Amino acid sequence: MEVTRTKLADGVYLTYLPARKFKTSLLSAQFVTPIRQETAAAYALLPAVLRRGTVTYPDMGSLSARLDKLYGARIDYTVRKKGENQCVGFVASLIDDSFAPGGEKLLEPVADLLGELICDPATERGRFVPAYFESEKTNLIDAIRSLINDKRDYADSRLLREMCAGEPYGIPRLGDEKSAEKLQLQKLHAQYGQLIAASQLELFYSGNASWDRVAHALLSAFSTLPRDNIKYAAAAQNHPAREEVRTVTESLDVTQGKLGMGFSCGSSDTAALLMGNTLFGGSSNSKLFLNVREKLSLCYYASSLYHRQKGMITVSSGIEFGNYQKAYDEILAQLAAVQNGQLEDWELEGARSTLLNAYASMGDSQGKLENFYLGQAATGQSETPEALAAQVRGVTPERIFEAMKTVKLDTVYFLRGKEAAE
């Protein structure tokens, strides 16, 4: 598949992903802007408010009726974080023209509707409809609060916020509850104008239509998009390693402890760190899973994640409160085993196979492709999944060990029960 990314206008780019094997097409419009504490909640709220209606279709009922006439096309709003950028916008899914009754053209009307959602939202007295604003503000606050209901996600988020305190990477994609509660209708409308005028806009298409047709449809749909003083995506800066490990302990009403450990990586060999992390805790054949969880039963779950844009690895685990020290020591012991090359051939090839299968399977999902290339565009990367797979194939054991030896413990976060704290 030949992927192209082309500049359509000032700060507007189209990534074209030709795909003939799907019966659907995907169309995505994402504003990419550096994530900041003071705007994160506002920008997370905006697409939800915009999705409530347009000038032509001013409410959810008329908007849904229009989508039904387009053979059940869907447009969903999205809020994501890629590197140190917040990405907000819409993803549309529609029947590919070749499968539409009578050969009806669907790309153009869906693109027009996407453009109208962004450029011509429903308003009242020159601002967003107050009822839409209040309803979606409540939903956003509820979503932020609900994070604590999933203790695993909550602990992972808290680890990142503590490890990257003072860095944009530590800011949650939805912002924080206090900022969300302070949002005001008039200011949000002003922030909307700033976002669509000054932010980098990444457009994606996956389907059977030609590049010329897609580009023409999108240029027409976004012909009224204001463009002024574009602020491009922020390049992520590697997390500065601490000289002393920071430990944070929190007590909540939980029955299972959550131990999170953050590590800084001093190597720039991305492919070697990808392999090293997969060996450490990035798959069901990893050392954390097979030893800490299965063999020693010290954790209910244990896995690791490599944050490529920040040069970090984080470990997520669920433990009995009394097993804190044992689990802590054993996680570090398994990292040392990878660093020292204490690996079997099947472990190396299993890790390589895991990564290669992940890259190969991206082409089976339009959603995965869009998410991958959005991440690439937002973080200034250009490799295709095929190129990354080739890099993984070329990684030697020696490179893995050398890269992993630069991995140092930076931050520890432990969520324990209130009884254990007493």
C-alpha cells in the first residue's frame, strides 16, 4: 500500500491510505495542538459540542436523519493524546461507493457534513447552543471523574502524571476536573475559533476513491476553514532522568494494590528498545508475565509499555498489599535479566514475532491505520508499519542488551488500601 501525505492548504495535510479490500471508507479530520493544562479540558469538550448539530442540521435528530439517508454513515468525535499533543476531531465511516445502491456517490456528502460540523456548528446568538454546552460539559466532568472507577487505568494515569509532572506528557487527554468545571460558554466559543484557525489539521482517507477525488472533496468541504498564525504540533522531549528515584504512595478504598514503575531510557535505538520492552513485559510471553505473574504469582497482572516519544518504559501491575516489596524486587530482577542477556532463543524470536504480527495486522483495520498515521503526523515521524517491521527484523541481541542497559528506574507509584495504610 502506497501511503502519501500531502499539504492541501496552510497547516492542512491529507494522508491518503488506498485500500480496496474494505466495503467501507474512512474519513477523519483531526486538529493537532500542543497539549496544555489551561486548554486541555476545553479542547476535549469542543468536538462533543460540535457533534450536537450544524447550521443545516441543528439537532441530533436532524443530523441522525441525514446520516441515515447516507446509508447509515457514522461520524464520531474523538479526543486523543499523541506524544505531547492533543488531537481532537471526527472520524466518519461510510459505505464505499462501489457498494452503494445505484453507484451513489457518498464521499462528497459525508465530507461536506464533516466540514459543516467543524466550520458551521449550530449556534444561538452567535455562540454555541447553551443546552448543548451544559449537557456536554456535564458529560466531560463525569468522564474525568469516572477514571477512578477503573483502578488500573487510574494508577497508570497517576504514574504518568507523577513521573512527568511539569511536562506536557503528564497532562491527561481530557484535562482535569477543576478546569472542566470552570469552563464557560463564551470563552469556549472563542477557544473554538482559535483551535480551528491556528491548529494543524490532519485529514485521513482510507478507501477506494482516487486521490484527486478525495482532495477535491475535502478542499470543497473545508473551503471556509479559517487559517491564521498556525501553531504546529509540538515535538516531544525525552523525559529527563532523575538522579534519585521518586516514590509516591496513595491510599484509596481498594482491595487490590496497584504498583506502577516508570523508567527512563537513555538510548535512541528505538527498534532495540521496542524489542527489549516486548521481552520485558510487552507480551504474554514476556518475563513479567511468565515469571512475576505465572511462576511466582506475585501479581494479578504485570505488563510494560514503551513510550517511544518520551524515551520511557512504564510497568503496570496489580498486587496484594503485602507483596509490594517482593513484586518490586522481582520486576527489577526481570529487567536485569533482559539487560544482562539472560534470554532463550525462543524468547527473542517470540518477541520479534509479536511486533511483526502487530505491524502486519494494521492493514486489516482502517481504524488502526488512521490511529497509527495520526500518531506519526502528530509526533513528526514518517515510518510506515512496513518500515518499522524491517527495523525490528534487523535488531540483533547485542543491540537489545546495550539499549536496555540504559533503562533506569525513575518513579514508583503505589496505590494501596486504606486499611493497609493504617
